Amino acid sequence: MNDPLLQHASQTIAVGSKSFAAAARLFPPDVRRSVLMLYAWCRHCDDVVDGQDLGFGAVPRQAHDAVRQLAILGDETQRAYAGATMHDPAFAAFQEVALRHGIAPRYAFDHLAGFAMDVAEARYETIDDTLRYCYHVAGVVGLMMAQIMGTQRPEVLDRACDLGLAFQLTNIARDIVEDAQVGRCYVPAAWLREAGIAPEEIAHPRHRAALARVAARLVDYAEPYYDSAAEGIAALPPRCAWAIATARNVYRQIGIEVKRRGAQAWDERVSTSKAAKLWLLAKGGGTALTARVRTAAPRPARLWCRPAAAPRHAAHGADA
């Protein structure tokens, strides 16, 4: 591979997200390149703020250092949009993607705002608060991905955002204990109180059974967002539809496994095996095909709305 930027991005996703790396191979080459470049930038920003390496070994920075690093990320993102020469490969990759596909600066800075929430040690009282965080760190990535795949239709962008929300809810359920060990909690505080778990005791083994019920609730909460995302697959080019359907299946399966393991969900990190990924890849192909021969169901009004779609966020039913 005689392309340093692509090589850097490929290595980043291979280590940072094995789940998404499998699906990314299905994209046509030009789309795959841009998807990998965008992922490399997102991963880099996350790593810089958390003091980690490709998503592992997080060591929260001192507050003043994290604020400084976040400001640098913002400045470099602005310079990338201005066409300045980027020396960091992650920013060179982002610049290529952002300028080539006309990704709105708002989306990039919305993403950085999610890391700012971590730096500010934001607390999440309700599920809507958690979903707002999910939008910044994952939903807006879905919007940028959709633009890379050539879609600008608001209704399709809504579905892309929904997939990001579902992914992040799954990640939160899988990583509750790991996050708690570095002082992070994205689970609604109201849910923890209902389960009888004090925020500072989330990782304590005596709460595993109660925590499993909270995680199952998060997994269930992601389901309508996974369903909504599936309804948008038909609007994507065929190979992109296959890749996204596969990614959806893989992440959703992680949530199903977290729920199945119950109190043992955090004994080791939940992932999908190679055999399971192959099955989900084949299933994704079937999903992409059948999506084209049926009429998409309307997006349920009760789902949380991305900022661009509504100035005020709708509650998600009585459970919000």
C-alpha cells in the first residue's frame, strides 16, 4: 500500500474498531477510503482527549491539559477547513474528506463538542441527556458518513443519525464498568437510582445483577433506533447499503450478547467472533436487498430528534 494516509487510516481502524473494520471492507474503494479517513480523525480526537492509544488504556488527563488539547483539536480542525497544510496524518485525512465531500463544519465541531462534554465531566440525569451525548460522539458521525456516501436528504440523514445513536447506546451498555473505572458514566442517573446503584459504586461487583438490568434497558432502548436505521438503508448505493447493514447487524449483536450474559457481561469485553461476523455480513447483504423492494416505514415521532431536525428534543415515550 503506497499511500501513507490510507495506510495510517487502515491501521487505525484495524486496531481501534474490529467490528466496524469488517463492514468497512464492503464499501466501494473510493467510499472506503473516505470512511477510513474520517474514522482516523474521530479516533485521533478521542485518543487525544482521553490520553489513550487507539481506544485502549485510557488515562484521563488533568482538566487543564484536557482543555488545552481540546482547544488544539478545534484550532486544527478550523485550519483543515481553511486549506492549511496538515502535518498530522489524522488531520490530513480529515481535511481530504471534509473538503472533498463538503462536510459542514458544524458537524465536525458538533463531534468535538462531545469530547468537551467529557472534559467538563458532564452528568446525564435522563435518557434524553444521554442521547444528546450520543448525538455528539456518534450520531453526527453517522451524518458525516451519509454525506460521504452521497446522500443529503434530511429524512435519510435522520436514519443515519439514528444508527449512530444505536451504536453508542450499545457501546455504553458494553462499557459501563470500564467507563466507571476511569470516572465516566453515561447511564442516566435516574435509571441508576431506580436500580439502587450509587453512581460511585457502578463498578462494584455486588451491583452486577442490578447493573445487568440497567444494561439490558439500554440495549432495549437502542432497538427502535436500529429499526429506524434499517429503514434508511435502501436510500444508499448498493455496496454502501450492504456495508451499513452489516455494521448495524454486528453492533446490534454486541448489545444482544451483553443482554444475554447478564451479570457476567463485564467479565471480559463483549465482541463478535469471526464466524459471527461472516454470518452477519451475509445477513447484511440480504437486508440490503430486501430493503429495496419494500416501502420504508415512517420514522416514529417518539424518537429523539437530532438538532438539525428539530430545535427542541422530543422525549422518547413515557420511559424518558
